[in-house]
Amino acid sequence: MIKLVKANNPINFALMFFLMLIVWAFKFYYMPTEIETYELSNCLLPQFSETVFMKYLSTVLSFLIYYSFALIIIKINSNLIIIENAYQSPGIVFVLLTGFFINAQRVLPETIASITLFFAIIRIFETYKKLSPNKYVFDAAVLVAISSLLMHKLVFIIPLIIIIIFIIKPVKLKELFVFLTGILLTYIVAITIIWLLGDIELVYESVKSTIVFNYTHHKYVALNYIVFTPIIFVTLIAIISRFTIETPKKISTRRFQTTIALLLVVLSLFFISPYSRNESVVLMFPWLSLLVSNILINAKSVFVSITFGGFFLSLIVAQIVQIVYYLSL
């Protein structure tokens, strides 16, 4: 299977869809009640109602969104050459990652925020060697602001984006001004819409409570350790591999991969902190799919077999544990 994943073969797109059906099968067949008791909606993306139809609709939409996202990751990697000769492997790794946490297999603020944040970083990547990068920087600012509106705690990512801009290219003061202007304008537009169409005081209290809420009692339990420890371990290996596997020749590729490693460090620290929801793990998936692909494509065959085998075994164990837990609720 590793040879097929590494090859540039159109059948991999069908393989992605088939693998995703397998790791989402329990959600489609059984449609378990969600295990979390905290609120998973906000003013931009209200929570789906508890009817069976709406549950299935949420899962089907999420499936289609994630599969399309996998195709987009493949396309962007091909255009920017983030991982050389990766072909369809980032998409395959991504769809497998979506199977690690069954509770996130539905439309959530984290679902959309992971996509908007991904595109924000990609717009920064596209500034590399651009003579007029302002429009890319502005787009990135708008997308990051939208991400923080979807997930209020993601405001911490804004200064990280500024650091990333410095990693990718020499930065002019004008570009920083454009970035901050894009952030500010997006917030002003959002506040204006809320003021005209909603209860701004209620939204303010919701944002405030979301930012300060601590999820400690929901996170540090045995089930989460079994499900998420392999993801954190794979993330650690992927970050280390960025600096131990043979360095790519292209300067842009080296900078892109360094940025992704930095992002994964920050996002994983956020995820394991008591201030994030379990569903926040999806923020790591697109970046992790790229660096894991780097291992599959460029590492020695023995290390690839051990890593991919451990990854696949961890996914199976995580699925079994969650299924048994759901059925015992």
C-alpha cells in the first residue's frame, strides 16, 4: 500500500474516497450521540438541531467538505511544491486523519476554521518572491480574522501569522500595515452585521465566555489519552523529521516546511492545553498531512514502514476504542 500512496496514480483519488468511507462508516451507520456537553456553535455557525435528519446532514456535509479539502491540499502542494514529489499522499494521509476522532465528523466551527486558517497561511506562502504581495497579505488577514470569529480563541494565531510572514520573505512596513488593516476591517464588518441583525451584547457575552472557558474536565480523561496520544506522537515525529530528513533543494520549500513545523508546534500546544476543545485537533490535520507525507516520500524505507504502520495501527485502535465507548453510553 505504501508504494501506491507514494505513486502518482489517479486511482489514489478513489482510494482516498474508499478509505474515508471506512473511517467514517460508524458515524454514517450508527450516528452516535455526541459525547461532549459543551457548546459547539457560535454566531457565525449555529449548531445543527438534534433531529436525525440534521445529524445526517451535518455528517454528509462534513464528509464532502473534508474530501474536497483533501483534493485542495493535493492541488496546492503541487502548485507550491511544499513537499516535493508528494503527489496524492497528503490527501490520503488527511482523509485517514479525519477518522481519528469520530466526534469531529460533523460540521463544526473547527471544521470551517481549519480551512480558512489553511488558506490564510497559503496566501502568505504565495507572497514568496512576489513584487506586489499586498493583496495576498490582505487576503490572509481577512481569512485569519474569519478563523478567529469562528473560533474565538484563535486570536492568538494573529501574531504567529506576522512571524510567518517574516519567515517567508523580507517584510516591508507597508505589508504589516495592510495585514493589520485587513484584520481590523474584517472585525468592523462582523461587528456591524451583528449590530444590525443580532444582539451584540449577547454575542459579546458569548465571545467572552468562550475565551475564558476552561475545558480541563473534558480533556484529561483516559479516552482522550488513548485517542489523541498517537496524534501528538506522530506530530512530534513529523516536526523532527522536517529537520532530520534530507533538506530539499528549493529555498521556498525549506521555508514552507519550517513554517508548517512552527504551526504544528503552536497548534499542538494549543490543543493539549485546557483552553481548547477536543475538536480543535482538526486544525492540525492539513499541516500534519503534509509533513507526514514528507516522511513517506523522503525518509528511508524502514522508517517509513514503521511510521506508516504505527500510524495505521493507532487509527484502528482509536476507532475501536471510540466505538466501544459510544456503544456503552
